[in-house]
Amino acid sequence: MKRLLFILPVVGFLILLGVFFVGLGRDPRALPSAFIGKPLPAFTTAPLRPGDQGLSNTDFQRGEPVLLNVFASWCGPCRVEHPVLMRLRQEGVAIHGLDWKEDAAAGAQWLAERGDPYIRAGNDQTGRTGIEFGVAGVPETFVIDKQGRVRYRHVGALTPDDWERKVGPLMEQLRKEP
Amino acid sequence: MLAEVGQFALILALLLSLVQSGAPLWGAHRGDGVLMAVGRQAALLQGGFVSLAFVCLAWAYVTCDFSVALVARHSHTTQPLAYRFAATWGSHEGSMLLWVLILAIYGAGVAFFGGTLRETLQARVLGVQGVLGAAFLGFLLFTSNPFLRLSPAPAEGTELNPLLQDPGLVMHPPLLYLGYVGFSVAFCFAVAALIEGRVDAAWARWVRPWVLAAWIPLTAGITLGSAWAYYELGWGGWWFWDPVENASLMPWLLGTALLHSALVLERRGALVSWTILLAILTFSLSLVGTFLVRSGILTSVHAFAVDPQRGVYILGILAATTGLSLALYSWRAPAIRSGALFQPLSREGGITLNNLFLTALTATVFLGTFSPVFIEMINGDKISVGPPYYAKTFSPLAVPLLFLVVFGPMLNWKRDEARKVFDRVRIPAIVAGLVLLVALPFGGLKGVATAGGLALSAWLILGSVWILGRRWWSGRAYLGRAIRTTPRSIVGLVTAHAGLGLLTLGITGVTAWDSDKVLNMKVGDSVAFAGRTLTLTDYDIVEGPNYQAKRAQFAVKGPMGAYDLRSEKRWYPSAQSQTTEAGIRVGPLGNLYVSVGEESEAGVIVRLWDHPLIVWIWIGGFVMSAGGAVSLSDRRVRVGAAVKTLPVGQPVAAE
């Protein structure tokens, strides 16, 4: 019986190792495949900016590809990513924002202080909406095509490099699609 | 040329580490003194060659040798000298070289200072250290070679991430690595003890200073990291529960448990197999920390290199070191004699309780960090764990532990009486009770928590210092002598525990009373905030060495006098990135924190924070680390020093 106690650590570790190994095989940046090519699920959210409308899935049928950026003021990487979004907005890229798991006041203050790169911005206080389309954490950025379908998901801060190599060219390609 | 020298030195170091992992283990098994001596020489030489390789890389950075691919990726001619040097460990490859360097230096340290150790024990420790060295040198050379050339060499490099160009961050990784890697020594001792099948007093006397030597820089490193996040990320938070922060907190929590359980082992010969298990787990968590940052399993700001191949290699190292050592543990540990018995109410009992709490705290952080991975595996849901999880799980465990800390050093070894213990803490308890009564009437429910936090801080600080007070009071007839003869380990203990009290004070203050304000300001505007008046006196564009900045100057008038503050928004053109330099007035009662934001039609957006008492968080952290250093300087703890043993079980109260 006492021996079993000493075997416990190694058994626990082997289980953990298995989890890590399986975890390594998956790309944490990969979207659950079920969403690629499918339309965004129907949703509506409360407004983030006072006196504004919220964000809903119909906002994505604009006749141009749109980025959906999920962020929060409590998130460190969002700070790193924010100047990039500001630059993209100035360059005319359409970006909607979803403020995730916090009070609208906190998110609105963040935008007031740092600048607001979003056309439409919603507040998802409970995190329900984000979870429905598979947000794992913040920041995440989705590429939505002209038909309102999810085409790509980027997990983590969007760096200038990510934009140049992957997201930018994809947006360009989607712009040419009917 | 130098890059090739560095590369060659690394290859030699790898070969030496292979020798070091074979010869001494075999020599100890056969009782062959020559082979064991080979292990010592190999460890010393390995230390020399890895240092040479590190110097070569650092030189390439300092002289901007862009023909080295790594240098071209993280250095720039306009980058100030200090940051060109610090960039040596600012990349994945460079930081792994630093990791290996520290490992090799610790190995050389065991070889150099270990003369008083039993020869077979030293040989086995060095052998295990050699295996670790070979694994990480292999990782460096085969998956992350820092010396790869680039042809043709570019005329200019890409800059180091501007967020990392900061004095705090120059020291942060080396301190953390001194801590992480320092636990490898305890790990090697644990595995060596399992191979030998015996643990004696000499073993315990040796392990504790090495654990302490790792704990001191780790504590300082975490504190520094928190301070850096506070002033550099530009929004005044001091802890984010980011996976990478958690990765440093977990070995710290478990290392703290190890520090205490090793004390019981050293003084009383108890908790033998538990201490060995803690030593293995603490170092394993350091490895998990390394793995976490580099594997891409979790994403974080700190993640520099997400590369599955590297992840697999590190997972392999983790499987081999932790897996084999835990298997060895399950096989050999039951046979190691268990130590002396003790009553539940005793110093040993107190430390056991401390260990239970610290282990539970480690488990909460571990679950919080990894549960997203587990849950996704079980049902495919992606979830995220944020600060609310830690508020619900970590704090309820941390508060009782903080309350109990004061009792620990007041307990006698072996057995004690509750009445006498309460008698010893009577005065700190009365003072803390008074603090609670005075603070309680202010505020509602939040006020209760605040008053509790303040009382807890007073209890911790006074209750720790009281140990010295009691000691000196009982020897008051010869006060000078009583002070002089107080062992430094006691002064260290008091300092470290009081530092914990200062930390609690800081957390309480900033959690209870912080306030902030956002507004638009034009030059000449004034605003009243938190008892002070701020005026924006100047807003202009300035040129830095490798950045352009919009700089806002403020004149502040307050009860603590008048002073100037400046905050900048910096743009680094070659890195295409922006940072905010907050203007911070640091004071013992509270910090005033000003950060400029975007420009708007109505001027520039300014955010103001008042952070009462926050500075005590970092002072507390550094005081804890200093306490460790004082304790390490005690003759009785010092590595290799002859030991005047106290008769075992002698009740020495308040020590």
C-alpha cells in the first residue's frame, strides 16, 4: 500500500506527458475545422461605446472582407497588437472589435485612451458569444469574407509580420472574390 | 572567426558533458577514484568552454557582426551598447545558451566546492549534472544553434523588440535562469541520493544552501519582472497570471516548500522522501516553464520561438529527466529509512503544514495554466482562465498560509504546547488585533477585506521581528552579546518573513484604494487628481537614439511637494513598433502613474493612476530575497563549511 504512494508521482507524470504530447501535435493557432468556410453563428452583443449600436453577425455583410478582433483591456498581448490595428485602420482595413469578458466601461476606456481602430464594437461581458465561435483566449483575430463566412483564425497578437505574410495577402485575395 | 570558435567550444563542451555523464557514475559504482576525478575535471572544463562560447556570442552582438544570423535578427547599430549586449539573451537561441552557461557554472561549482562531500556522492551528483548538460547542449547545437552564419551579411540588423529594451529586462532573464537552473543542483543531489539509496546529514547540509542559492535570484527575478510589467506595459498592473509568469511562480512556490522541508531534514532527519520528491518536482517545473514558453502549447507575450520540433526535443528531455527520476523514486525511495518522529504541534509539524499549503498553491496555478489544454483534450471546448479563477482559488489558500507563517518559527522542534505558543505571539497578536479594530469601521464589505489585509501585514511584520525581540529581551543583561551572537540564519528568516508582510501590505493597499482617471488635456490644462494638481506643461516630439517619441511633461503639486513627470509614446521605426513610457512618481505612500495615449481633437488623452502603497510589493520581494542572502551567508549554512551541530532535538525556541 505504501509502495503505491511512491509510484503515484511517476504515473501522474506519465499522464501529463501524454497530454503534453497530444497537445504538441495540435496547432494552438488552428481553428476547429468546423468553422472554416462556414458563416459566423448568429449573435448580437451589447454596445461597447456608450450611445453606439452593438455588434452582430449581420454587420459582416459589408461587401468587403472584415477582420474581427477579439480583445480585452486586461490582456497583455492586446497592448502589443493595438498599434498594429491602429495602423491597419488608417490604411483602410475594415475591423470590427469584440471586447471579451469584461465590463463595457473598461473596454470603452481602453479605446478612449489608446485610440479606436474599430468600425463596430461589441461587448461580450460573459464571454458566451466568443466561446460560440471558438475563442480560446485574447487576442484573436478572425478573417471574415464578403459572404460573412469565417476564412481564417489568428490566435495571439497580430504582428506586422503576421500581417505581411498571411493575413494581409488573404484579405487581398478575398477582396477579389465575388 | 569568433563565431566558429564559439561553435567549436560548444561542441567540445558537449563531448565533455558526455564524458561527465559516464565516467563519474561508473567510477562511483566501481569505487574507482580516477574515474571520479575525471568527472570533476570534465565539469570544470565544460564550465570554461561554455563560458567561452557565451563570450564569443556576446562579442558578436556588441560589435554588430551581422554575418551571424542571430545577431542580424536581434541587433541594430543604433541600439545602445547595453542593449546590444543584453540582446545576447534576448532571443530563443541566446537565452538557451545562457541557460546552458548557468548549468555549466553550477556544475563547475559542485566540482570546485564539493571537496568536503563524500567522494561517491559528489561523483554521482556530477554524473547526473553531466546528463542534463549533454541534453541541453544537444538541444542547443541540434535545434537552436546560435552561431549560424548568414551570407551575404546584411548591412543592418533587425532591432530587438523595443519592449525588451529596458534596464529591468536586462537583468530579468539571467536572474530567473539562475533560479531555474539552480534547482538542478538539488535535483542532481536527489537523484544521486536515490542511486545511493541513502540520505545522510551531509546530504541535507549540502542541498539547503544550493536551494537557497537558487531561491534568492529567482525571488529577485520574479520581483523585477513584475516591476518591469508595471512600468513598461503602460497600464499599471503588477501581476497578470500570464502563463509565462505562472511558469516562474510554480518553481518558486515549490522551491520555497523545498527550502523549508530541507530544513527539517537537516535538523531532524525527517521528511526524507518528501524532500527528495520536492527536489525532483521543483526542477521539473522549471523545465516545464522552459517547455511552455518554447513549445507553442500555450500562447503568450513572452513566447519567442514557437517551433514544434523544439517542443518535441524539450518534451523528450522532460520525459527523460523527470520520468526516469520519478521512476527511480518509486523504486528506491521506499527503501530509504524514514526519519525521526515528531508531534503534530512542533516546528516539523508547522513546516509540514507550510509544505501542504505551498504544494496546494502550486497545484492551483498549475491547473489554471494547463486546464485549457486538458479541457480541450477531453471535450474539444476551448476555454480561457483569467484573473477571476485565481481570485477564487489562489487567494483563499494564500491568506491562511500568511496567517500561519508567524507561528512556524515560534514553535519548538519535536513537540510544543499550544498555550506556550500563543503566549509567545501574544504581543504581535494584540497589535494586529488593534490594527483590525481601527481599520474595520471604514468602508463596507471591501473595508473588511482591507482591514484584514492590513492586520495580516502588521501580524506578519511584527510577528517576524518579534523573534529577534524575544531573543534579545531574554539576553538583555548582555544585549550587545545577544545581538552579536544571533545567527545570521535567524536574521535572514526574520527578514524574509517580514518581506512577505511588506508584500502583503502593498497588495492590500493597491487592491483597496487605487483610483484612476482618463481625460483629454491640452498644453496648459490642469487637473485635480488624488489630492494633487497636475498641469500639462509641454507636449513635443523628441528624437531618441533609435526611436521617435511624443513626450508630455507634467508639473505636479501635491502634499509631498512639487515635481515634474514625463511620459512618452515611443515609435521604433526599424522594429515598426510602439511602446509607452509611463511617468511614475514613486513614493512610500503611493505612486502617481501618468501615461499619454493617442492624440484627439481635444488634445491628447492622458490616463492617471494613483497606486497607494504599491511600491511595497517590490520592496517586499527584494527584502525576501535579501533575507535569503543573509541566511546563505550564515556560517552554519554556507557551502562546505565545517558544521557545529546542535544536539538534535534541543528545544531552541524562536529560531
